[in-house]
Amino acid sequence: MKKSLFSTYYNIREESGGKPTNNNVTSRIKLHKKEGSKEFIPFTVNKTTHSNLRSLIKAFEGSDKIGLGYTTIQKNKGEVEPQLKKKALYLVGGAVRDHLKSKTPRNYDLVTDATLSEIRMILGNDENGFTETKPRKVDHSSDERYAKLPAPGTKNKIFYASRWDKQGKELEVTVEVNGEKFELATMSKGSKSRQITPEKGESASSVEEDSENRDFTINSLYIPLTTSDGDNNELIDPYGGAHHLKDGEIIPVGDKFDDRLSEDPSTVLRYIKMISKYGDPDNIPNKYKKCIAKYKDLANVSADHIHKEFLSGLENPDGDPRKYLKMFKNLGLLGKVYPGGDFDEKNMPEGLRGDRWMASAWVMKDGKADDIKRIFVDNGWSKQEANDIAYLVQMYQWATKNNFDPEMFYDIKKSPNGLTKSKIREFMQMAKTHRPELEVFLNHDDGDIVPYVFGQDGKRLNPEFVKILGRAPQGGEFEELKKFFSTKRFKDSLSQLKIKNLSDDLQT
């Protein structure tokens, strides 16, 4: 039986321990489209598949037809305008990973051998229809270069500079087509982490050179985008990433994990995310654990970035949130995402989903609501998220520690939150604290308890409140009376619930 290219490639990688070889054949894999095949499939682009990326690929397909803007005299041809040398475009990183695992890419990273000025020539060419806009999140109001450029989002096909080195040299642009973003960079020798601003950007001359400073081998896979209408069927793999992806191994490029963490400690967050998604959390090599222990304080990594990276892993539909949280705890990083939080691994709910509200409330379930609000806001969470998570913790503690004490009912009801009844119910079910009292609480309605009503003569009346006070309520008295009436109504509902339960037991 004839071996497939990938099988041959796999065996060679196995014999070499997954290390890169100098054999060009083994580092280039043909992507096949065969019914029922387990081989990697081509990256197809057409009007219905990756349609927004199509126009970007199309621009590079015609890059060798773009004039350089000046003329020369050539023998037998006279005056001619030199054309740009054709530039290559590659899909790289997470988008390639997702595609090879038969998932739709969530983010697109692209690299090219074109310089930033050449990218401008290609995209800005009239036939390609892209418009350059002002860079986002940068104040260029006094910069004449950007004074007449339209704001992002005003055109269907736009691009703008989005990453620079410390000397102000542009390294990357963001391209938006119909609102979908593509990050496009010139191949470079430096770190690819957007958390790092290099001293001086230095262009790479090849895919192999560009790949040397990527973090993991499965992020060092390239698909040349050679057609905007059909199959892009080649995979370039300098470091055995395809082999590692098949085997569920997360291996740093060149096995230089310490170097990657030293330049960007947030790499550990990406490592945990990928292990949760592709690998085996129970078999992290000891040498990697030691590296992580050295950088677990995540020095110089902003709280906002930690928050963003953590949630992107927790909420990834292909990850396992239980394994994900266990890794943060076992690697000593739980306190970086949930200060003061803890959990017993043996008692993790089977139904724990990758939901930022429910997972977070479960980890923080023993904390104080006010502390949770303050800590979460200080660590990159929005005020609304902090309020919602604190509210779920309050609900959990009301059920487990206070047995739905009616005297606490009104204060909990008044706590600010934006949660739906179904979200609260789902959390309490997951935490095994869902009881009939909860349904009484969720269905409680005190909207009719108002400061006054209008009588037939049009005058304001409030007989219930007047009966108690002997006069109309004033100032803060109404809120106290509303608390009294609302709590009484809740107690009455609980009493009716107990009578019903007793009746049901007697009938049984």
C-alpha cells in the first residue's frame, strides 16, 4: 500500500524526535481532500468560504502587476514602468491550527515577504479597493500624515497600522473586510508576541527564519495562500508542529520555553490554553513545570491582558473548563486570575461549563461579595461582570450557609446585577443548591408595592402605609415599608410552599 505524504512525514519526524530537519520534502506537506480521510485537508477559499479573506488574497495574487511609480528606459522596449516583484501571503498561527483540526478559525494571522511600504502599494492599488485609515487607539489628531484619512469602519475594505517597534517603525497592519479582522505582518526575526515592543524590527528572508521566534511548534505552521478561488493545498512545517498537533503535544520552538517565558511571561497563559484544547494536562513535562514556576508571578503583564487571555481559554468551545481551572491551580497561577479563590478538585461539578459568570462564582463561592466586586474590577473585569459574579456567590451562600433565611431576602433581591433568572437557576443547579425556595425567590413579584395610588377623585392614596404609620410615608420610610411588605410576602409564599409540601407528603 502506498504511504501518504503525511505518513512518510510522520515516520521521519518520529525517528528524529520531532526535531526540525533540513529535508525540504519533509517540511512541506500536501493537503488532500479525500472522503473519509484522516489527512489534513486543503484550506479552501471561494465566494462562500472565507469570503472576506478572498479579497485580501486576490490583492496579493496581482501584486506583480503593480507599477512602482517611476519609469526606466529599456533596450527594445523604450520607456517602461517597473513592476513590483510578486509577494507571497501565508496563513499562520492559530488559524492554521484551527483549520487542521477541522475548526473554523476565530482569528486570522497572516505574514508576507512584502515590506510595510509594499503592503501599502498592494492594498492601496485602485483595483484592490482598500482604503487606509487612522490607526486605532492612537491619537493622531495633530499628525498631518493621518489628518485626511477616514476613521476605521467607514469603508468595507480598510487597513491601518497596528504594531510598531520602539523607534516607530511599522511592523504590522490590521485589515478589515466587512468588519472581519485580519492581522497582516511582514515576516520578521523578532518575537511575534503583541505584548512585546521590539527595540528594532528586523525583516526575515524566509518562512523558516520567521518561524524561529514563534512560541510553539503548532503555532509555526504556514499555509501559502496562492489562490483566492479554490484549494490552498500546501502546509509548510519547519518544526514538526503538524506531528505534535496530531499527538496532542505542546512543544516550544527549539524547546526554548525558558527564553519565551523570559521575554513574555504571558506565554504561559497561551500554553495552558493550548494544553486544555489539544493536549494532556496530566502529563505536562517537569522541565516545563519548572519554567512556569519561575515566571508564575507574570511580571509586567497587565491585569487586562491576563483577564483577556484567561477568558479566551475558559470560554473556548473546544477546551475543557474543568481541566483548564485545575491547571491554573496546580501550576500556582489560580491567584493571578482569581485572587482569594480556591476549590477542591474532587468536588468540581460535572456540569461546570466554560462560562465566565458561573465558573468564576464557583471558584469564588467562599468569598465576600464586596471583596469580590473590588478584587475583580482591580484585575481587569468590568463592574457589571464583578457585580454579577458577586451576586451568584451571594445566592450560593444564602442557600448553603443561611438556608434561604427570609430576613436576608430583601437585601439579596436589591443587590445590583444583570443576570437572567435562567442564569441564576443554571448556576444553582450546577452548584447543587437548587431548591423550591429558590423558585419562590425567582418568581417573587413586589412591583405592585408602590408609594401611592390614585383614588377615584384623582388624589394620591396609600391606605396600607397610612394604616401602619397613621399618615403618608415620608423620605426613606417608604423603602423600609416596602422591605417589610415584600419580605412578608416572601415569608407567606414560603409558608404556602411548606403547607403544599406537607400535603404532598401526607398524600404520598
